[in-house]
Amino acid sequence: VQLQACGGGLVQPGGSLRLSCAASDRTSSLLTVGWFRQVPGKEREFVAAHRWHGASTHYVDSVKGRFTISRDNAKNTVYLQMTSLKPEDTAIYYCAAAMRRIIVSAIQLQHMYDYWGQGTQVTVSS
């Protein structure tokens, strides 16, 4: 499965962006999809995840209420809608997917995901 992320860019604080992640395979077969982000010199961190079959969503505390993860299986695409963006949201954002439904306690762990996209840069600055 190949994942291709896009939608990043430069946005002012308080603005919005929607990231997309297109999958080469049916997203309905990817029981867990997620977004991570990385700032140069820092570890990649979990941002959000969506689990199919029950449609549960999970977010890191710093983005709760501002970011929304969703998927459109008809388009084989996963989205990350980001609102009220802050300078500290600046990072390279990566989409990831797993064929299995990752348990909640492990959903933030990178090694649980089988497939990764190439990353898209998000810069929040005035």
C-alpha cells in the first residue's frame, strides 16, 4: 500500500488547512489510519488516528478540539482538518496506516503502523 500526503502549506496563526492522504489500496482494508508530525531535531509525534469498525477517533491533547481526522473510503482518502492553527503546529505531517485495528493503548506508537506517506510541510507563521 502506498500513501501520498498533500495539502500542506503556509498559513497564518488562527487559520485552517486540510491535509489529504491518498491510498493506493482500499482504505476500508486499512483498519487504522493516523497522522504524525515531526519538527527537525525532535522525535516524530502522534497527532490523530481513526479506527474503522466502530469509527473511533483519537487525538493528542494539544490538538483536541482543533483537528479532525476523517476518511472517505469511496475516494480511498484520509483527511486531517486543522483549524485554529498555532505556530507550534509547524511540522512535517505524515500519514500512516495499518491493516489491523490497533488497540487504543498502542495507537500512538509508530511501529504499530505498517505504511507511511512521504510527508507534507505545514508552516504556521505571520
